[in-house]
Amino acid sequence: MIAKIISILATWIIAIISWGGYWGIVICMAIESACIPLPSEIIMPFSGYLVTKGQFTLWGTALAGAFGCVVGSVAAYYAGLYLGRDFLIKYGKYFLVNPRDIEWADRWFEKYGGAAIFFSRLLPVIRTFISFPAGVVKMKMTPFVIYTFVGSYPWCYGLSWLGKKAGENWNTLGPYFHRFDLVIGMLILLGIGFWMRHHFNHARHTRH
């Protein structure tokens, strides 16, 4: 089940980036940052892998990724501003968002304020949801955008760099991967399976 979902997500992400180039990266990362958990751990390493094919530059992929984060985060910010926290709690299950994720993001924002926007961009899972509480408490837009971009850039660059390095060593790594592209196999090793189990296990326990 989990492996199938990962494969579907990866196939969709690869198709969007292959079709849209840098704008494909922007679209995928905007979705990831808009409280919809489309894993950046697939998006950016695959983009980095394409650097080895001459389709992108490393700096360009990171810039596109960070810009996409800003776009999606601003959308999530306004959702929090106009819809409120109760909306995400009620309907988040349709986007694999569970109350524990929301509470985690809330605690980070309450504890660290605006700085939470920066630091959360360097953390899996919480980076997807932190913009919503920022909108709920009406954080000023200018520092919100700056913190989002500055925090997202190293995350996007680091994941792209991993994809690039893996691509450069494809002749060594290739025989160990079966049907999936290089990046998909690498991402499984990076813990995408754990990420999906976190959401589905929580949803299963909630139903019981």
C-alpha cells in the first residue's frame, strides 16, 4: 500500500517536473507548502538528479524550490487568516493532515514566533503546516515571506545536492535499484516510507 502510494506520487512529480522544467519545481513545491503533504524529499532530489542531465543548474533548482515554497506558504497563510484553525482540523484528513501535525506546528509557532517560520522550513512534516498558524495569528506578511524563502532555500539546495550526487554515481548505484528511477530508490532510503506510515498509522488509530 505505502510503496504503491510512493510510486504514484513519484511518477506524478517526475511527470510535472519533466514537463514544466523549473516551473514544474515551483508548482510541486507550492503544493507541498500549501498544507498538502506532497513530499519535497521526492521533488528536490529528482530535480537535482536532472542537474546531472544538463536540464537544470543546482542553484536554479534551489531557487525554484524556494520560490515555490513561498507561493504555497502564502496560500496557506491566507487560508489560516480567513478560514481559521478549525477548518484544517475538520477537513485536513482529506489531505493526510492529522490533528497531531497541526498541534505540533502550533506549538512551534507559539514558542518561537516568527523564527519558527525559518527553522521549521528545515524540518520534515512540520514545514508543510507551519504557514497556517502564521495566518491564524496574523503574522506580518513581509517577515513571513522573508523567513519562508531564507529557510526554504537551504532545504531545497541540500535535497537537490543529494540528488545530484546520486546522479553522478549512477553507474555505481544503478544495479541496486530495480524498476524505480534513481531518485525514487534514494528517497525510500531517506525515509519516505516512514513519513507515509506516520500519517496512515495515525489515521488508522484515530478510527479505532
